[in-house]
Amino acid sequence: MASTPLNALNAFLAVGRQRSFTVAAASLGISPSALSQSIRQLEARLGVPLLTRTTRSVSLTEAGQRLLESAGPAVDQALEALKTAVARPGELTGRVRLSVPSFAVESFVLPILRRFMARHPQVEVEVRVEDQFVDIVEKQFDAGIRMSETIQKDMVQVRLSKGFRFVVVGAPAYLKRRGTPQRPEDLLTHDCLSFRLASHGTLYAWELERGKKQWRIPVRGALISNDPAVLHGMAEAGLGLMYTFEPTVEPLLKRGTLRLVLEPYAAWVDGFFLYFPSRAQVSPAFRAFVDVAREVTAERP
């Protein structure tokens, strides 16, 4: 990378947004050492430190935070102008950044991405998969995907799914070996595959309901994971009961490799929504993404 103020500024923005030299270097196609040198030269030119580095983390100084907030949008706009200059007439360019939970990727995110990227191949799409809640404004995402009850009231919400149930499921082999729970309290004596919340490290208490009565069961078991795919695999293998939302296990329920447990107590939620700030200046690329999301959702059975 040539040592120019603009290149150094772009390098700083990459590190400031990713909070990682390794990830930022990979996105820029340079080595971490070259990236570090470029930022040191920028700091020397400005006469102030922009980043605080330790062996484990990278954080912004006060000056670095001001530079990120003031220069970031301008640099993004300049890069977008370059893409627009070489695009064919009528061809959409730009970037869309999304924050999505892992358990929404297969059922809801990928169908939208496949159609959108086929229709608008010059738009760069970044999808950050993380199950902890993310402030999309602070982290400069265009939008997030979450269940409606976890979305701030001042956000625009675009429905991606119908309402669905959170259900308890188990493999036939497990139910034959351990029996089928009949009441929510019975879960306390069963092997339950636990999900650890990334946001604050606690184990997720299973939420059930019947009529106006609700339960939060602090289940325990031999396996804990923050990856739904791991829990699905272990449930199919008969190692324990799993709590999940019904659309992700519908194929397994149809095949009979998993069965519903405590179905009368399944909790209902309103569904997944794409959300973004109501006061945001929506780019043409993101507006097109929202249009595709609405198309795909409307075609769902």
C-alpha cells in the first residue's frame, strides 16, 4: 500500500470499524504489518494516537473516534462515487451491511441474498452473523434482523416471516430412553441442550406458555453451545432435548428424526423483522435490498 494520507485514512477506518488488524488487513488485501505501519505514519502525521493496542484488543482513542465518525461517511461516499463512475448506465452500485442472528441465516437471510445478489451483482453485501444484540447505528450497519420484541420502537420494521412457535423437540431414541415430559417442570429432570447467550454469557432459560400462564425453566444438561447447528445435531443424535423456533426444525419433524415435546406449552412470537433507523438516509442499494426482502417474504407459503 502506497503511503498516502488517503490510503492511510482508509486503513485506519478499516481497523476502527473491525477493531482488528488481522481482519482489516484481510479486507484490504495487505499484511497486518503493512497496515500497522500505515496507521503509525498517519498518527505521526497528525501528532495524536488514534488507536490503543494490546495483545488482545484494539480500541479507539478519543481522537480516533472523532476521526472515524467524521471521515467515515465521506470516504464511503467517495468510494461509492468511484464505483458509480465505472458502472453501466442503470446498474446499481453501493454497499449493504447487515447484522443478523445465526438462527435466521438459513431460513430467512440466504433466500433474500441469493435473489438480491443475482439481480444487483455490483452491490457489495456484508453480513455479520452474531447472536448478541448489536447497536446497528453505532456499528454503522444499514439494518439488522431480529424478533420484533427486541427491536427499539423508533426503528422501521419490515416483516420477513409470519409468527412462529418456540418449541421443545427430542429424538425418538431419547424419548424412548428417558420418557416424554408432560409439564414444563418435568424439564428439570431431563438432559437439555443449553444455549449460551453471547450478549452476557448466561444460559438461556426456556420460555413456555399456556393461556395466560408463563414459565421460564432454567434447564441444565451435559452440552452447552452458542451454535444452533451444534444443538440441532446433538438433538438428532438423541443426546438431549432442544428448545428452538419451529421453522428451523420443520424438515426434521417431517422426517421423524425429531418430535415435538410439550406442544401445548409452545410459546408464540410475532416473527422476524428487518429493521433500520427511521431517520436514516436510505441508499439506493439498501432500498433495493428492502424491496427484494419484501418480494421473497410475500412469496413464502
